[in-house]
Amino acid sequence: MREKILNSAAEMFLSYGFKSVTMDDIAERIGISKKTIYTHFSTKNKLVAAAGLQVIQNMGCGIGKIQDKNQNPIKENYEIKRYIAQHLKGEKFSPHYQLQKYYPKVYESLKEKQYKLLENCMQENLKRGIESGYYRKEINVDFISRIHFVGIMGIKDTDLFTPEKYTQPVLMDHFLEYHLRAICTQKGIKTLEDLIELDEK
């Protein structure tokens, strides 16, 4: 039952936002009493933290499977972007913004875990890109991986990038192109532009 609650809560939080979804909503979705939820999660705060962690872990597994394909690093970035876009829905309700605003301690804890999860992924991608000639050899891998993460988190700021003007998929497209153009060689730029052209078809 705990897993069922966690899975349903995570899906609803991503779809409608962490603040918007109540314990009553989750109980109704599963067809159980609210008391049953509190048996497993004594506060909504604890449920939010557990659901957020599960989302990060699930994303990590999905990204790991993409990495196992050993594609060229630019194509890998695009496949990861598509995977994230498919699994992190709810852009209209900005679950990320609600988590940061209403559950700041949980947000900071999850942000740290998310960076640790993505750090290896980003650095491995950069190293392979340098070795294979897609990325410039003089780039600082540690700096680029950190600034990449800051950018990923930054485009979720709905005050700066209002949903009326920017959808999350569009922001992710713009940011990934911006990131890759900054680090690619001519070989990498050609691959990037071919992928952009394919995406637009």
C-alpha cells in the first residue's frame, strides 16, 4: 500500500503541483481513506519528500539506460531531454516552483540529491564528447557540469520564464542548444544542427 500511495502521489504532484494536491485528493484517487495515508506518511511534508525522491530515482534509472546505449554525446543529450520532457509533465502548474516555495527544506534536500545523481551523468557525457571530438578539448568539465545544472534549475523559474511566454519543452530546447553551442567543436555543431533539423520535422 505504501508503494501505491507513493506512486499515485508522485504522479499527481507532477501533474498538478505539490501545493495544489491535497491528501484528500490522493486518497480519493486511490480509493482509500486519508487515515490510511497517514498510517504510512505521518505528514504531507514526509509524503512530498518521499515522492520527490522517488521521482529523482526513477529519472536516474531512465537516464542510466540511455547512457548504456553509448550514443554520441550530443544525441545522448537530446534523448535525455526527450525522456525528461515525457516524464516531468505538469508545466502548467509548475510543481518545481511550488516545491521551492511551499516546501523549501524538502526542495533543498532534493536539489542536492538531484545534483549528485546528474553530476556523474553530465561529467561522463562531457568527457566522452571531448575524447570523441564533439566537444572542445579545453573546456573545464567540472565548471561546465555545474553551470549546466544551474541552467537546468534556472529555466524552471516561472517568475523569470512565465508559462504564458515560455513552455517547459521550448525552454528545454532553447537551453540545450545554448549549452551545446557553447562547448561543441565544428564536428559537434554539425551533429547538433542535424538533430535540430530532425526535431523540427
